[in-house]
Amino acid sequence: MKLHVLGSSSSGNCYLFQSEKTGEVLVVEAGIDFREVQRCVNFTITNIVGCLVTHEHGDHSSNVHRFTERCIKVYGSCGTVDALQAAYGKSPFYKGLTPLNAMHIGGFSVIPFPVQHDAAEPFGYLIRHEECGTVLFATDTYFLKYKFPGLNNVMLECNYRKDILDMNLASGYIDNKRYERTIKSHMSYDNCLRTLQANDLSQVCKIVLLHLSDNNSNACEFVHGIEELYSEIEVTAATRGLSLTFNSYPY
């Protein structure tokens, strides 16, 4: 499996899981110009088996209509689907998912679960495939109430660290409204650590940190801090243009 990061920030989010055996592609998030998705799959969009969307905010969904226009199914919660259709128009290619019920999308199995964010009905996803194993994908949530057994890879938001956020508030760089929204809707470095520590990571090959704030995070320190706790796991911060081998084994 290859993981391609086309964006992982408030400017736009999009991730592609590309099977090295079959070529099929699962897109997660649609907040990037569809032309970039086309280039990433070498313009073979028939290999795209579907697009998962976590919630309706524009940095995660602004190009969903480009998928549905091309008869590519877009999956999300019923609340997210309703919000997307209100914003981008109705389409039979939107598919509402039921929380905690598995859905097969091509060779992928997906289990959606509720997360905590200021959106209609936001989801995280457990994504399973024979190549990448079981992947936890969770972004734009200030905590996760579930534990996830049998993980092989983790993609988890690590948006800010509170001391940096506090400093930016004190300096006037951000206002109280932005400060409060960040705390109540995004995952801090400390909560990211707690989430990792709450789960069995003994079979995890890679941890990919998602949606780091441009101003309230420190990618090098975040990666180093988690590497110190999990020296056997490869840790990286998702950045635009990153491509990784993303298998269920570490070699």
C-alpha cells in the first residue's frame, strides 16, 4: 500500500490509499483541487473506489462535487451527507454511513465512528485492507472515546500544543474565540499522546500525525516526543506531497 498526502492542514486535506497489487485507490477527504487527485493517480480515476469524508467543513470537503460529477461515490455520516448536498447539490453518489457498521468499498473495509467536532455529524474511520492492515484515521476531534484493537498503522490529529496556543493568545496573535474553538474541536499534542497510550500499539508500523496547525504546533518536537515513547514505530508528520509505503508489516 502507498499513502499519498495531498494536504493536511486548514488549507485543505486529502489522503490517498493506493493498493500496490490492484491499483485501486481509496480517497479520504476531498479538500484539495480534484486535478491534484487526478495527477496522483496518473489520471486513471477509474481506479478510485470511493471517497470518505469526515465532515462537511470546506478544508475537508470543498471538492466533493468533483467526485460525484464523475460517478465516484462519496461516503460520510448521514449528517455530513445532508450538509454536503445542501452546499454542493444533490447526487445519487452520496452514501450515508451508519456509525460502527462496516462498509466494504472495493478491497477496503471501513468502520465509521463518532468523533467530537463542531460539525453536523463528524466521523473517524477504521480502514482495513490486506496490504495496510487496520488503520486508525481520526482528525478534527479533541478526543476519542473508543479504544481500537488490532491496529497496524495510525493516522491521528496532533493540531496544537497548549503552551504554544497560550503564548499566541497572550501575544494577541489569536483571539479568544479562535482559542476556545481550537481547544473544543481539535486534538492537542497531549491528547494525542493519551490516545496513543490508551491503545495497544504493539503491532503498529507507522504513526502519521495529521492536521498540524501552522502557528500552534512544532512538527519536529511533536515527532521527536512520540518517537521517544515508541522507538520501534516510524513517526512522521503529514505534509503536502508526502508519500509513504503503508503496509501492515514494518519492512
